[in-house]
Amino acid sequence: MKRVAVLAAIISGAFAAGVYAEDVLQRVDAYLRPDFKLVLDGEPVKLSESPLVYKDKSYLPLADLTQLLGANLLWREDTKTIYINSRINPEQKTEDSNQEYESIELSDPYSITLKYLGAEYPMLLTYNKKNLSAYVPYYRESDVKRMGIDTSGLKKARERLTGVVYINEQELKKRWRQNPQQVYATNGDNYIINGEVSPKKIDTLRTFIKNSQMLKYGEMVFYQKAVIIDKREEEDEYDYLYYETVQLPIAPNSPPPPNGGVVKRFMLGRLKLTKNNASSELSYIVNMVDRIDLQEEANKRGTR
């Protein structure tokens, strides 16, 4: 191969039928070369499609190439644009162990989708309960890395209840190549399901969240407000961050309980999907196999 070029047509399946106009596309004669091999950094790799040769140049599948080189690929049908953005591995080098972290605590956390350099990313944000006067949003660092932003050298904060690292917006502006734009959900949900792509599984999780908004056990009433659902590495398991309000029963002629008998807390649940073998069609059942009161866990760790 004398030169290697990128074959944008590998994602031609995303084109609308109207794109195939004579004034846009030009038909060419090319050859597939299944005998061509590709070696990346000394290791042989297998492509999803054979390389294509046209006018003595070799073309590789764009989707494969970006994945192998650690980049994000996005095709936007509305503008007929291919976006290739560099990506920082989520396991990027950790900071110096002596680095000092600002201490923050969850306040009105929420999840949204941000559009950045053409691609869309789910994000978890929060404000700092310890300094509400500043009212600066903090972004979860793992989400920021997924955007391809190098976070090394930025001031960071550790959230007290979860131990998760965040970076405030003022710091991130030092590295943004453009201001992200929020993508508003069309389904009315005020939370994000992060990492899951199966429509069937997403619908199952959404149904579970909808049915769990208000639960009653005896005289106790539980209200759950979903913040974000993160897919775990384990198959069909998810971390579910939510805000729970519990209305406790008040006994007649008893003194008023603290806070009027209302308990408010952040909870982290573990959701697990299992196939519903009783159904003739593919469907899933959701179970919450674990739930943690984040305030209690923080107290056990002695974090302030």
C-alpha cells in the first residue's frame, strides 16, 4: 500500500435515499482486497470489511480506523458531516496522589446530554451544597474524559457522599474547544440512561423508574426521583442514583417527629436485568439487588 486513506462510504448506510443524486455522487470502479493485512503498533488487527483499492490508493473502513486509533466517530445526516474527535481513555493517567481536592457535596444533581464537537455525551452534573452562593455546576470527571478532554492539571473536587471526582465548569472552560450545547430529551424523561444502547433494555429500565416513583409499604410512603442510570461492566447491571423522600407514619397523640416525619436522602441502587422466560417474546425483568444510603456510607467512612 503506497498510501492509506479513509473510506467515508463505510457509513453509507446512514445516508438518506435523497443523497444519491447524480450531482452529488460519482460512480467509480474499485477493488476489494481481502488479502491485504493491517498491523497496528506491531499487532495484527482484523477489519470488519476488506480494504478497497482505487487508483493505486488503499481505503480502510472509517468506523474501524477511528476505533483502532481511539477516536469518536459521528455521522450527522442533517448536515452531511462526518465528525472525528480525539478521545481520552477513561483510564488516563491518574493525578499525583498528593493532589489536593476541593470537598463538595451533592446538591440538585441532574443528568443531561451535551453536544460537543458534533458528538453527544451523557453527563452527570451537580452543584455544591457546601457553597451554594457560587452556584457553579460541577461535571463528573469520567464523563468529561469520555468527551476527549484531558483533565490533567485541572483543579478537581471530590464529592463527599459518593467519593466521585468532579470538575467545575470554570476549570473546564480552560480546555473546551467549543462551548457544549444541551440536547433536550424528546421522551420527557428528566434523567439519562448512560451506556445502554438496546432499545428493549432502555424501555424496560424506563418502565421500572416510572413505576418506582411512588411506593407504599404499610403506612410508609417512598418517593424516588431518578438522577442517572449508569451501565456497569457486568452484563445487564446498572448503578442507579436517585433522590428519595420517605414519609414516615405519625402515631396519634405523639410528639411531632424530627423534620415532620420526612426523611430525604440520596440513594445508590444496583439494578439487574434478567430475561423473562415466561414471555414468548424477548423481554426483561428489573430487580433492585442492592441499595445504599449514601449519607450513612459517608458517615461510616468519616468523610466530611
